[in-house]
Amino acid sequence: MVTFPACTVQAPRRGKYRRRGILLISILSVAAYAERVEDGIVTPVSCPDGCQGRWWAHSRFQRQWIDESCVVFQLTIFRKQCSECRGVWSLFPAFVWYRFRFSYRLIQASCWSVLAGISPVRIVAALESRVSSILVGQGRTRIPAENTIRSWVKWLGNPLLETSVRWTLSLIAQICPKSARAVVPELAISGKPGPSRIRKRAERFLKVCSALYAVQRGASNLFRRSPYQLRDWAATLFCERRQVLARPP
């Protein structure tokens, strides 16, 4: 049986549940995940609580996910239960952002476009022009609404994410102090509170993602816009800090 390394986020106890949380499975594409699901080998290595128990099948549910081409996929998310501690864990593939239906790449590209001065109306129109008419007729596509794109920028500019930004800068300093000294002056925000500060915080957030991605791979350009910077940054945060970044339900 093939197993995958996993990280955990523990959720607060509710009612009679022993524990419920999320395991992040290191699968980075829909095709690879579908293959593992078909073969029945989506299984974590061991219980995050350090138990030596066996994994029991608990339940499953369907999750809608939209890729960067606006194509809709129905994913099967499995839950496993540890026979020792009775903890129940949902197994999320690493390309899915918890409580976000759209892919990292689409969110990242849309937010960079808004910060570059392109209106959400034009972004939506550009996405619609690229969608296949065949898939549209089959009902297998979904375009983000203009307000959805605005909400992404607003969320990335949320002051509550400042803790994650500071932690990421600290991690960059640990990996490469020289790069950290170069990054910090570029990320300063000044000015009075208001909508402009939200946009500045959102831009800084995306730059921090870029910087961590570049430092981990030894690149000299700290702010290049790779398609998967946001995904890799979120996966790193999940593994190192055991946190899930998500909007409220």
C-alpha cells in the first residue's frame, strides 16, 4: 500500500467527539488524486497524535473544486478514524484550500490582476472568454463573480493575517538571512487606515508568498510570480504551524 506524509490541524472538541481535524495529504494534482481514490490508497502514514492504532474507514463526502481554467471537479474527501484514540480526520489533498472552492492559482492570478489596476469586471470577462463552450453546455464550469474576486483581495488584506506574514518573514530569516534583509524594506506599509491599506496588505501578503517560494528554491528574484506560490506557501504554513487558512463558513 502506498501512503503519503501528512500534517494535522486539531479542531476543538464538540459534543461527544473525541477529536476531529484535518490531515493534509501530499497530492498536488487532480489526476494524481483521482488515481489514488480509484485505487483506494488515500491513507495517511500514522495518526498525528502518535498512536500506533490502525486506520478505520469512517465516512466520505463530496467537495466541489474549480481549477484555474474554471472547470468544476467533484472530489471525494475521505474521513479516517484511529482505532487507538478514536480521533476522526478529514483527508484533504494539498491542492485544495480549506473552505475555498477555487484553486490557489486562480485566486492568486485574479488578486495580482486587481492589484495591477484591472477591474474585476474585466477579469471575469477574460475568464469567460477562455472557457470551453462544450464544458459550458455540460454545466462543468464556474466563473467567479466580481464580488468574489473583490472578497479575495479583501481577505488577503485582512489584519488577522499579519501573524502569518510575520511568521513567514521569520522563516525566511532562518532559511536565508541575506534574503530576509532584502525583503523587509520592500514590504513596509505606510499611510492612514482605509481601502488603500487593504490593497497594500494584500500585495504584501502575495509578496511574502513569493519570497518564501523563492528562498526555498534558491532563486535570486524574490518576487517572481510563479503559478503555485500561494499553494506552496499555504502548504508550508500548514506543515510548520499546523494551521488552516480559511474564511469563515
